[in-house]
Amino acid sequence: MRIDPREVEEAAKELYIRALKLLPPDIKTGMAALNARETDATAKRVLGTMITNISVAEHTDNLLCQDTGIPIYNVWIGRGVEMNGVEMKEAIRRGCQRATREYSFRSSIVHPTTRVNEHDSSGRHVPVIHIDFTDTPETLEIEMVPKGSGSENNSWLKMAIPAEGVDAIKTFVVDCVLEAGGKTCPPTIVGVGVGGTADLCVHLAKVAATRALGSQCADPEGAKLEAELSAAVNGLGVGPQGLGGDSTAFAVHVETAATHITMNPVAVNMQCHSARRARATFRAGGIEYGF
Amino acid sequence: MAHHDFTAPVSEHQVRALRVNDTVTLNGTLYGIRDATQIHMFDRGRKTRFDLRGHAVIHTAPNVKRVDASDEHPSGYAPVCVGTTTSDRMERFTRPLMLQCGVRIIIGKGGLREASAAAFTDLGGVYLAIIGGTAALETTWVEAIEDVDLDDLNPESLWKFRVKGFGPLLVAMDSHGGSLYTEVKRSAQARRAEVLARLGVK
């Protein structure tokens, strides 16, 4: 299957706009479930407003949140897909820039020291593009995540040591949720990276934070931590927007990687309640959009 | 837990009457302000031509569209999506914003800290919590962008919005030392040991 870079550019543009407007069904279901369980009156009002906002965005064809985020594109290339990799990356970048200019949404991207905004949501190494490969034949998948800064600003890495064990991981996650308070726009998905190198650990936390609700860590040890930590963080009472209540997090997601005998790294990256993402799947028959 | 309808500018007396858990709905003028706006105003000495005395500001950098100036869009900007950002980053600007510009109401999400609480008490100010991430809804409360200043900082310009039925917003920090964020933080911290014990942490 040969991929035309013009189609990739169009999809990259479309994905950014879709991600900003349509919340994935798993997040909507998660929000309704939290609202049904919530016992605090203020928290229930807050969740009710969030649910109203989702339908207002749909009815008015508007963005869910004003934060257009840092654009991230995750690409999975299946077997038998033919394309020029450099051209594909350029096409994604152009699509991202065009979405910003043509839709007239806010470019949230600036140079880190001069703070100059090019007003096209791009800059050095941004959009962030991750490329991986899958076994799926004749399929190219592109996922777009506009990562909001309220949650991204609350990211942590701790290079714990082996003698501190799993207790260090659990304590760190609980303390990060406490420190984040209302700043991350809770209820959040708390993404936890366990193991790897420092950079891999932080990357895994991001993968975990942006995974669909209801999905599970492929490593049974990670899945066990997910179940324990999900129940635990909602016992803290931080609540939606940090105003108190039961609904601090939709879930805690964990991703693991093997690590060094001397290391025990743990990272936390959070996703806000507007947990936006969109996906395009290229097959021989055409392009399908989803989440 | 009273409800108040405000049209800015408001007096110190009106703001001091507010208590945590009251609600407020705003009509009329609302100013939008952000990190860069305040860095330039308070660290680099830039002045605004707007008179902010008695007014409300919201922590925002909106999505806007350039249009021809008209009665509907006096500033030449149409609002596309107006929402609220995390206030905590702008903690150190609360006092100068009140002292130098006379602002009485700050609207934001996630709350401010002790220095802001002290400024609200000393100078007569209040923090109103809006629900972060609900910008589509918030935008329906914005009638127009009337004017804009410091626009070289776009999107972090100083925006003058005209709003209608903007709220209800929750009084989360008042001028009597009350703060819902401090209360929640204290009680969450008190539950930490129990939560860790349940996780089997020794």
C-alpha cells in the first residue's frame, strides 16, 4: 500500500481539529460514571458543567477547551506500507500548521527562551512526532493528541533506588496527585511510567496518561498497580477542579519497562478531564476517522 | 451561600460582602489577562490604556478570529473559543494587579495561594472559580471582544470582553481569609497516611 503525503497532510490537519472538538466516547462514559458515583454536592455541580460543555461543543461546533495544547502525532506503520518517511514527517507538520491557520485557532507554541509565537502551532521539534511499527498488514495509523498545558505542567520524575521498592512508586504517585491539586483540571487520568531510563520512564507516563479509559497495562504487574492506585487516589478527596469530592481521577494508568539493576525510576504525567485525542486509520479502501 | 449579580466596576464594599461558597454572575465588562501580559506589565513596566479599577479579570488567552471592525466586533476580533487557564502560575501578580491597577475580582481555575489570599484580605479582593476545560460553554457567555491592548503579545494580549450571564461562578477565595483550596488541600493531606496504609506502604 502506497501512501500519498498529501493525504497524510490532510489527515494531520483534520485530526487536530477533530481532537479539539470531539471528546472520545470512553471519556464521556467515564465522566458519566464519575458523576453517578459522586457524593459531594459541589463536585456534582462541577461534573455537571463539564458534561454540559461536551454537548455545547458538539452543538456549537466549537473547541471543547481553549487550550489547543502541544500537538503530538503518534504514527504506527504496518506491514507492506510504502512511504517516504521524511516526506511523511513534513506532511504532518504542514497539516498541523494549516489546521491552526485555516481554522483560526490559537497557536499555543512559542520558542522556549524568546517566547516568540509563529502562530502556526509549530516550532523546533514541534509538532512532536513519534513513529513506531506494527504487525497489522497494509495499515497506517495516526493518532493526534493536543496535550493541554494545565496537566502537562504537572509532570514529575523520581529516580528512586531499588531499596525503596514498589512503596516508592506508590508513595510518589499519591504525592504527585496531592501536589497537583486543582491545577491539572481534575478529574484526570494519572499516567505513571515505571522503569526504563529517565527519558523512557517519562515517555511511558505520557503513553499511560493518553491511553483510552478501560484499557489495561499489558504487563500484569502494571495492571495490578493500576487497580490499586486508581482506588487509592480517589480516597484523597481532591475532587473535580481541586474543590473537593470523590472524583479526583478517572483512573491511574501504568506503563512499565525493564530497568537497570541499580534503578527504580517512576514518572507521572497527567491528562486533564478534557482528555482529547483523535485517530485516522489508512487502509487500501480509504481513511477512517475515530478515536 | 448567597448569589450575587455583578456589573463591573464594583466597590470594595460589594466584594467584601462575598463569602466562600457564594456564587456570582457577571454582566458587562470583563478583562482577559495572562502570564505574558502580566510579565510585561509588572516586570517590564509596560502600561495599559485600560482603566481596570474595580474590574474583574479572567486568566485567559482566547482563540480569536480577525474580522473587519463593526458594531458586532468593535475590536476587529471575533471570539472563537474563550476559556480559562490555570491561575497558580500567576500567583505573584495578584498583589500588583490589585495595588497598581485596582482590580477587585480574579476569575480562574485551580486556585491561588497564600500571597493572593493575603492580598484579597488586605486590599479587598476575591477569587471566583470557573470550571476549567469548559470553554465551549464559557464562549456562549461572551457577547463581543470590545477592545484589545498590548496586542503584540497576542494571544496573551489584554482583552476587553463584553459578557452576559457569565456564571454562576463559585467564590473560592474571599477577603476574609476563606479559601476552598486551602481547606481541600488540608483535608487531602490529612488523608495521605490512611491512603498509603491502604496501599500497603510501610
